Amino acid sequence: MEWLKHLPGAFYTTDALGFIQYYNEAAVTLWGRRPEIGKDRWTGALRLCTPEGKPILPEQSPMAVTLAKGRAVIGGEVIFERPDGTKRLVLTHPKPILDEAGLVTGAVNILVDLTDVKGMHAWSMAEWQQTYEELKQSEERYHKMIAEVEDYAILLLDDRGIIQNWNVGAEKIKGYKEAEIVGKHFRVFYIPEDRKAMLPEKLIAEATLRGKAIHEGWRQRKDGTLFWGSIVITALHGEGGEVIGFSKVTRDLTARRVAEEKLKRYSQDLEFQNRELQQFAYAAAHDLKEPLRKLRFYHTSLSESLQGKLSQKEDQYFQRSTDAAIRMQRLIDDLLSYSRASAEGGPFARVDLLEIVADAQLPYQDLIEESGATISVVDLPVVWGIAFQLRQLFENLLGNALKYSSPARPPVICIEGTRTICSPEGRGPVDTWFRLTVADNGIGFDGEKAAKIFDIFQRLDNHGKLPGTGIGLAIVKRVVQNHRGFISATGKTGVGASFTIYLPVEDRSNGVAVEGVEDQSIGVDGEWEAS
């Protein structure tokens, strides 16, 4: 509508109450004054009379009749007396702007100054009619666009926050009919606490200062029910940059809010139950150790005192019970380790994985020497982590590789680290990660079992001939998850197994980077990586 400002003919628009919403410079010249948008009515400070000099009351003017009756008044001649005392004979052409229901939402008026006949030659009536039709079509399209939007409440407020118009979405979301709400302050939508805190006024002040105010909170419908509203209030400015009103767009996000609250409560309940379960498992496993220790003590005493007095079968029974007690002790220890790994474990710190792997080998020194195992360690970085948990991780992976070694050859275990840019397993974001691999040449496993081997009590040895409780790899996975990383396994029966771990390069709670190996460009399993 920028081009309408410079037309030689005067025109202006009003809302349904007659307050001026727009005018051009020709109207200012004709009136001899510049009215205030949203505050002055169509007559303003002007006095009106008929061409014969008979005074015209404001409610009798052509514009007042048009707004009241909802019909056009064509060819009404009036005399304007301007603030400086001069008078102009004006031909008015007011026409109403109606919505689809036939209700008046405003009006447009074209003014032709008849005081100077030359003005009529410069602007023919045909041109005036064409301009009016274009303006009318533009206004109709705009009002239809706003009125028919159902998912958003779209309002026009004056500079005081008084509601000027109402659309279908506003009625649907807030419950008011247009006739019930136009002319009221928009604070009516706010709950008592927010009204007491003057939140509506603060939002208007923020929009005035910054041009826009955004807020989410509980709002109140006509029937008193609440909905979670997301609102945007935008300041509207006049030609001089002054704020003349505000647009207000509201969306009902109650369903999303309720879902978020349910998810939050569910997460809190789950966290509480998980913490209780961890404490119970730790306490139960810990309490089981004492009676088991006594059982083994009494069993050993009986075995020694009855040595040579029992039959071969009775000796076998004693040996089997001893083995069962040892397996139970191992299971309890592993459950305690799993419970400990499931807890947060304290704050993260810089951890040198070279030192961690060296410590993790200590419990297996005798087994390493007996089997002739070779363990190679290459380019392990410093990572953000919990030291004792990472030690558990490598102890279990090394123990797993040694336990499942091939009887046909000495164990060879390779532990390597590299820094890479990728999306780990297609699940994590494309980012910089430390990739760690622990590979061995043991008996391997069926590749179809890769998705299950990290589950608790799952064992690679289905025949149960090898020692183990099926908890070690579950501990490994839990430690990786605690470090916000990812782990996967590949294997081939009779060839070996390989475990791949991705750990963040930085502490993502505070964005601090850690030292590591140089970036490398190595592609594995079809993943995209770059230095």
C-alpha cells in the first residue's frame, strides 16, 4: 500500500468503531491536521456542516451512517471547518468493509475536494472508483486471510492493548465471540497471578522497546479453563516511527505442554525407580557376600576334616559345591560392578587411556604369561571420563579376549585409538569423536549375535564350557553410555572379535576440549570421516 500514500486524492480507513487506521498525505492536507492512528475518529477536531451551513452532528455524518447501517453513502457533500478556520467543500464516498458473515469490520472513505474545481480535472471519478476497488480487494483479501486462520489467534491491539479485531482462530482458542471481546484489554486472557504481576503490560512495554515480545505460559479461556499459549506481540509503527498498535499471535500448545509434563514426570519416576533398584541390587549383592563367605569357610573346614574319609562320589559332591560357591562369588562381584557402573560415578576429569589400559592388564599378568598373549597399544588419547569406570571397561574387554582365545594359537589383542569426524553407527551426530578398537584373534562369535551380546547374562559361549557370568560386556556397554558414547561389536566364528567404541572429544557438559591424537582420515565400515 506504499503507493497509496502519494495519490493526489485524499482517503482514509477506520475500524468498526470509527477510529482511524490509515490515511494518506492528501487527507492531511485536506483536513489541515494529522490525526493520531487508533485514537482519533473520522471527524477528529473538524466541525462539519451541510453546503447550506446546517451543522452536522458526528453520528449524522456519511461515515457514521456507513458504519452504523453497513451500507455505502455515495455523493454526500459536507463542509469541513479546519483547525485554522478555513473551510473546504468535500464530496465523500464512504463504503463499509464487511466480513463473510456481513458484519462491519471497518470502512474506507475517499474524499474529493470540490472547493477548487481544478482538483476535479486532475483526478477523475473513474480513477477514484478504480483506486477504491483495488483498495477494497486488497482489504478483503487481507481480512479473509486473517479471519480464516484457525490454528492461530491473530489480534490487532491499539497502543494501549485494547483489542481491535478478532479471527476464527481467536474464537476457537479463547472462546469469545468478536462482539464480546473487541474493545476490551487483552489482559482478560491472563490468569490472576499474571495480571497481578502486570505481565500483559510488561509484554507491551517490551514490544514497544524491542519491537517484539515472545512468551509462553498458561492463559485463560472465556469459560475459565486454561490453555498453554505461545504468543508473539509485534509493535506496529506509524510513518514517524511511533508505535501505533500491536499485532498479537497466539498458538495453543496445551497438548505439547501436557506431553512434556508427562514425559518429565515419567523420567523423574523412572530415575527414582532406577536409583532405588540400583541401591537395592548393591545392598542385596553386598549382603549375600557375608553368608556365602561363611558357607565357603565351613565347607573348606569340613572338606579338610573329612579328607580321606569320603568316597570318590562324596569327594565329587564337595568339589562341585565348592565350584558352585566360587561361581556364586564371581556372580555377586560382577553384579556389584554392574551396579557401580550404572551409577553416575562422580565428576568427569581428564583420563589417560594409556595408563588405564596398563592398569587393566595387571589382574591378568599370570594368564598373559601362561598363554603367551601379545597385547599391542597404539595412539590411545586422553579423554573426559570417570577413571574407575574406564578401568572396568578395559578389564572386561581384555578378560573377554583372553577367556575366549583360540586353543590353536596364542592370543593377539590390538588396542588402537584415532580421532575421527563421523556419525557413530549412524546414531550420533556428525561430530569429532575418539574411536577406540579392541580386536582379538580368538574363537570369535556368530555375527548375528552382535546385537545381543551386550545384554546382561548373555554369553558368547552357548555351551557353558568357559567361565563367566554374562555380565562383563553389559558393564562395558553401561560405561560407554555413561560417557555419552557408542559401542558396537563384530565377529566371525573361528577368526576373532572386534569391539569399536566412540567417545566424545570434549566434555559436552561445558564444551572443554581434551588432548588427543592428531586427526586422521580413515574410513571403517563405510562411515564417512574427514580430518
